[in-house]
Amino acid sequence: MSEPNTYPSAPVELPLGLDQPEPAPVEGCAGCAELAKVRDWARASGDGTTVSDCNVFIRRHPEGHQ
Ligand SMILES: [Zn+2]
């Protein structure tokens, strides 16, 4: 007897931010450049919280560019 495998596959839960593309810093914006630098440092030291914080700020930044 084989067991029926009827349950739907559970969605894979990823930590916040890992399932979406990272925003790119806007060229010529000092704020974005700074955030991108901090993001790189944070990633290098394994600080995922700061990485996603920087992503949030960079993503929000375009609203302030014009
Ligand atoms: Zn910016």
C-alpha cells in the first residue's frame, strides 16, 4: 500500500527581503551610494537585518529624488 500524498506543498518561507530583487542605488544620489556601501558592509559581516533595512531605504528613496 502506498500512502497518498495529497497535501499541497507548503510555500517556502524565506526571510524578509530574500525573495525580492535588491533595489539598485540611484546613480548620482549620495544617499543611495551611502546606503549601498552600508549594505555591502552589512552583508560582508552577515548582518541581514541591516541589509534589509538598507534595501527598504533605497527602495523608498526614489520618491525623494525629484
Ligand atoms: Zn537616493
